Amino acid sequence: MIALIQTLVLALDLYWWVIIASAVFSWLYAFNVVNPRNQFVGSVGNALFRLTEPALRPIRRFMPDLGGIDISPIILLLILFFLRQFIITTVAPLVA
């Protein structure tokens, strides 16, 4: 059971970095640092969008309009942090 908890924590950690990479990529794309017509850049952007959008969409529905600022990745990172800490401090000691 500990192996399952450690695998879940690792998956949360990996998804944490995917969300950060998606936010950085969106900034690079918005400020025209990367070439949007490049096939590799498009593939990376599409993959990051498909990985993060299902988790970010429900958060965006409840967030008020803040103009051009999207803080839904920050909210999602806070949720992931809470889940990770809950698993490590509450669930793991009960299993061990």
C-alpha cells in the first residue's frame, strides 16, 4: 500500500511540473518568443494543453473575470499541494 501512495505522490509531483511548463509555454507563446508555426512548438503546446485543460477548465468556470490574467494554474497548484500534503501527513501514517 505504501508503494501505491508513493506512486500517487510522484504522479502529483510530475503533474505539478506539467502545469508549470504549460504556464511558461503560454507566456512564451503570448509574447511571441517561440515560433507558433513551428511543428515541434505546436506539438509541445498541444500536448501541454491537452494535459492541463481538463483540470483547469472547472476552475476557470468559477473564477471571476480578471481581464487578461489567468490565475487558474495557481489555484490548481495550491489544490495539488494540499492533496500531496494530505496524502503524506494523513493517509500514509494510517497505512504504515
